[in-house]
Amino acid sequence: MKHIKLFEQYIAEKREDVGKYNTVKKVIAKLGRRPSEQELATFINNNYYDVTEVERGDDDPSANDKIADLVAFYKFDIDDWQIAWADAQNESVVTEAKTISFAKASMMGSKLLNKISIGTILDTKGGQYEITGFGQQSNAFKEFEATIDGKEVKVKLTVMYGLKLEVTDDVRSARFNKEEEVNSIILESLVTEAVAKNTKVYQIATPAPKAMLVEELEDLFGDDYRHIITEFDDDERYESVLVFNLTPRDIKRIQEEIGDVLIWEYSIKKGKEISESAMIESLSASDRKAIAYTMAEQDPSKIKDLQDAIGQEFSDNYSSTNRSILVDVKKKGGKWVAITSETESEYNNKKPKKGKREATIGITWNAMFF
């Protein structure tokens, strides 16, 4: 028997047993002082319990604190770290299995019904039924929409007194005419699940022609159509493209260097196509109003009309003489603006104020052409 003099010594030795890498010093000894963000993320992910002393999935702030200490020590950029951490978690789920055997499923009772989601596979002797939708439910059973070999069917899974799967080829029928023998239940692929949670698609809208937006994005990110999706037509007629997995830094660069764009995010869900309507539905009413206003305010046709009218006089309610000259139309801070200067009016004796004034495209166009 090992004799320990102090309780603190006992605690310290237990900590040694629990976490091989539970201090910054231990991680440095293993990885050195210059690992990349990805190397650290993969290491923590593969040794999660030994680093954090918390079981994966437990909601314990101390786990996040330990990871934050390591990120701070290595002075990683937080955006780069978040990307690396997401990548490491995605890689890990690829190797994890989530299959429930018939024997185990038979003992789970109603808990099993709550675990079944879109994409779950009911593996039977007659084939594999993939869950595509939900129907009626009680504590004893649950009905699902499903497909098998491309054919739509309806199934009923009963969990009371064992496990029973009934099937009907008529999705509108309440009667099930066939029973299948279940081999196992394969919960929704963790790979798909990870992609659904972490993959983001961004729609970037502009009042300028789409070709101009694509050209500016390519200048920022290179001619890489794996990231810039141009074959996309919007129901609301926004000039827009799709871009996958932008980082906060990317979004900031687009807003600062391209400007005059609106960017919003839509989370891809399993089984849901990337469609224009889905994108628009994800916007709030205020977002839609902002987009509509921007599209009208930065209308390319109005910009061209004004460029062609440079040098012309027009009635201007914002001028002290009620008359101005359109001096220039140019892009400033990522947005097109009209530059005007006051001029004399034949209808009054007021002297024009010196200097130039910036005006919005919409207001100036309305004054000159509406």
C-alpha cells in the first residue's frame, strides 16, 4: 500500500492520473512552443478528456477555460482558431459510429423514438428505410415518412413490449399491411450532421451587375469557383452570388474593400436544397427593407443616367437657390454618390453657396429625371 502524507498530495496525484495534458506546461512538453492552430485543435480533440478533465458533451465551463488558456498562450488569432477547431471536430466525427443494435433498441422504449431524426436508417431484412418525415406519435409508437429504393412509404415503429416495424406502400393510409424484421437502427450520419451544423452559405447581394461583384471577389480571393457560386438567380432579382464558409475576417474584407454589398447567412439543413427562396425566407422584414432600399438607391441604370448628365443643371430643393449643377458621379466609401454644386436661378436673386455637396443617387436622379 502506498502511504500519502497530505490530502493535497493525494489530490495532486489523482489529477496526474486523470489528465495527462491538463496544464499548459504538459501540452507544451508534447507539442512544443510553435504548433499551428490546426495541430493544437486536433490534439485537443483527440485527447479531450486528458486536456480538459471533462467528458466530451458535458456542459462544463472549465473545459472551455482550459482550451482558452492554451489559445491565449500560443497567441492564436481567434478567427483562425475557431476555423481550426471546427475542422478538427468535423474530422473526428467521420470515424464515429452511431448504430443501435436490435437488442439495445428493444430495451430503450420511448427514448428510442426521440433519437430518430431525418436521415435515420431503419436497417431491416427487407432493405433500408431512410426517414424523411414525421407522422403521428404516442409513448408507444411513432409514424414516419420514409423511402426505400427510391420509393416513398410510411412506416410505424412500435417500442412497447419490444420493437416492431410496420410498413405501408400507401402513404395516405392509416393501415399498415407489412411487418419488417429490424436488424439495427443507424442514426443520422454524424458526418452529415457535422456539415449541417458547421457549413454556412452566404449570399452576397449588390446593386451593381453580378459580373462586377464576381470580379471584385476574385480580386480578393482568387479565381476559385469552389467558393464563389455564380450560377444563382434570385427571385427578388438581387444581383448576388453564393459563397461558402466565409470567416468573419473574410466578411470584414468584403465590406471594407468592395463595399456597397449586403451579406447574410443561411445554415444548410440536411435534405434542403440551397435555393433563392430559402435564402430570402431567412431574412427578417427589416433586412428585406434594407436590401430593397439599397437596390433602389444604387440602381446601376440610375447611376449611368447621372453619369451621362454630368454638367447639366437641375431643380434642387436642397440648394439655397433651388438650382444645382451635377458635377460628378463617383464611388466613395464603397457607394456611388452624386456631387453637386449650387448655381444661380432665374427665379430668385439668391447667391449660390460655394463648395460642393454630396447627394444620394436616388434623390439626385429623382430631381433630374422624375
